[in-house]
Amino acid sequence: MYDFDKIVDRTNTNSLKYDLREFFFKDKDVIPLWVADMDFETPIFIREAIQKRAEHPIYGYSIKPDSYFHSITNWLKKRFSWDVIKEDVLFSPGVVPGFTLAIMAYTQPGDKIVTQPPVYFPFFQSVEDNGRELLYNQLIEKDNYYTIDFEDLETKLSDPKTKILLISSPHNPVGRVWNKEELEQMVTLCKKHDVLMLTDEIHSDLVFKGHQHLPTASISEDAKDLCITFMAPSKTFNMAGLSTSFLVIQNEELKKKYEDVLQAYHLGLGNVFGNEALEAAYTHGEEWLEKLNEYLTSNTNYVFDFLENNIPEINFLKPEATYLLWLNCKQLGLKEKELQKFFIKEAGLGLNNGSIFGPGGNGYMRMNIACPLSTVKTALDQLLKAIELFRKEKK
Ligand SMILES: Cc1ncc(COP(=O)(O)O)c(C=O)c1O
């Protein structure tokens, strides 16, 4: 059912990660360890569901049957002990479009939205490109471990113009799974200052041993009332190209406001293959996901040991969730542009530059390890060669 070691050639498939290397890195041969999709085959039970539907010769407008919603609510119950009713689940063509529509639904131009950088950069675009103002509640870093600056958060939330706190949970790129106390504190502050929480939980299935994801909305009645939760099978099952995600809104008034905007943009229908894929993923996906998380953990461990033994100038803390490693490269002493150039030109690797994740991102590179171990090994060998040369030149 799974062979995560298998190399699948993705070139010339219109893959953003592979076929835009020339455009982004000015080098079509870098090993692509950037965009957050995986080099593993989308699981067979999803491909079969799509193939079965594709055999019917008409791909007209499609609706979502009860079984589609039940697959979601069962998944939420099983994985997170979260009770959600079908009526509170809404479709979105993506998590980013989802929280962008929520911003349109709940704020006016000029209103303020708090984010916690370094963080997934479309958060910034979604706010600023729509005429809203960003406030940064920068995370605190100590020995590569990140926590929330609650004092600063309260200051930002108490601004009367602040309407939304937009969080990444688990957090991309720093890999934290926010714990109950942290979530409670955020909810308490949002309630106190009458601010809504948009919680992007797209990485909630990719959580490693010793950690448990808690949907923020599930932790209390207050949370349920002020949270909009965004989730998707896209990262988990490598089906981002199907543009299928969902959100949960359990407050009737907020749900109505969101539905009005969704209606206005006519975005609620989705696509025929995405519907089939989502249902297959959540119905059959648990065992595959367990194996995936084991594989990701062992890739992470490999990178960790390799860097510790060979390249201590680059280090990271093992993420609690996500297949994204947040590499601290500060000891190399390179300026932002030089660091990018070093990874691309000297090491032949295409990673995301930390600086795009906003304040706190300089000096970091984000590495996607959702690929066969052999690819990770080749990448690290290339990195080591480049570092050895770099050390010599520095002497
Ligand atoms: C935190 C986070 N949110 C959203 C997305 C993308 O969501 P979508 O493709 O559904 O818009 C990503 C993709 O990397 C992500 O990391």
C-alpha cells in the first residue's frame, strides 16, 4: 500500500515544485526541497476513487453526499476527539482562499489582523493584499525552540482596530504543536478583547510521537464560539493539486457571514474529483498516515544526526509536527542573499529562504523532507561538500 522509498519522476508534469525550478532558482537542476508537497505517491485508495469516478464519461457539477461529510466528522472525532456536526462543515477550494474569504467576511479595510511570524507567508499577502493591516506578534526563540510572546499578543489584541488573530497550528515553519495551555491563553485573550481566531490547522495530521494536535475550537465553549478552523486532506495525503479543503464554524452568526461571502464569490461547489478524493482519504487513510509519519520521523532523524555529526554550523530542533525543517544557519555568518546563493549555487539545493516568513526569519532556511530517504541523503552529501569548500575559503 505504500513505498515511500520509491523515486517518482515528477519533471514535466507541470509540477510547481519541479517545473518552476528554473523560474525560482534560475537553475533547473537544484534538488527541490521547497514547496510543501511530497514526492510520495498519493495513496492508492485515493487514486482508485478518482479513477473510478473518471470512468463515468460526464464530469458535470457535483454535490457532496452525506458520506462526504461523515468522512470528515468521523476523522475529526477519531483523530482529535472533536465532535463536529455536518452542518458546521463548509467547503473551501483551499485553506488560503478559505481564510482570505473569512478576512473579507469579518473585517473591513483598515482593520488589523495579528499574525505570529516567522510564519507561512501567504498569511501576510492575504491580509495586506486585501487592504487590511498586519500586526506582528513575533514568536520568541530560545535554543531553536519557539514560544508565544503573550504580553506582546495582549498589546496587539487590545488595539480596538484588531479584529482577528490568524494562527498556524501546528506552526509552519517552526514545527510547534501548540499545547492546551498556549491555546487556552490565546482564546482567553481573544475573548477578552473581542477578537476572532482563524486557525489554520492544515498540518494537524502530520504530528509526531509524543505530541497531540488539539483543534483550538475543541478546547472550550469560548473557543468554539470564536474560532474558525481550516483543515484539508491536501498536505496529509499529497493531493494539494485537487484544491479541496474545508472549514468548521460552530457559531451560527459567523457561519452565516462566511456563507454570504462564499455565495457572493460562487466558490462553494468544489470539483468532482476533489470530493471523491477527500472522502476516500478520510475513510481509508489512517494506516497509510501512521506509516507516513513514521517515515517522516526517520527522515528528520537522519538529517538531525547528519548535521550534528558533520555540519554543526547548521542546526534545528526536531519538529513536533510538519515535514518542514527550520534550519538555523546563523553560524555560517552569511547575509540573506549570500545564504540563498550558497544553497542554490554551491550546494545545488532549492529550499525556501527564511526571510520570506517575515520577522525572525533571517538566517534560516526551510527544508522539506517529504521525499525518499535517498533524496535526503544526496541533498545532505551535496550540502556537506559545499560546506567543506566554504570552510576552506573562510580560513
Ligand atoms: C500553514 C499552511 N496553510 C495553508 C497552506 C496551503 O493551503 P492551500 O493550498 O489549501 O491553500 C500551506 C501550504 O504549505 C500551509 O503550510
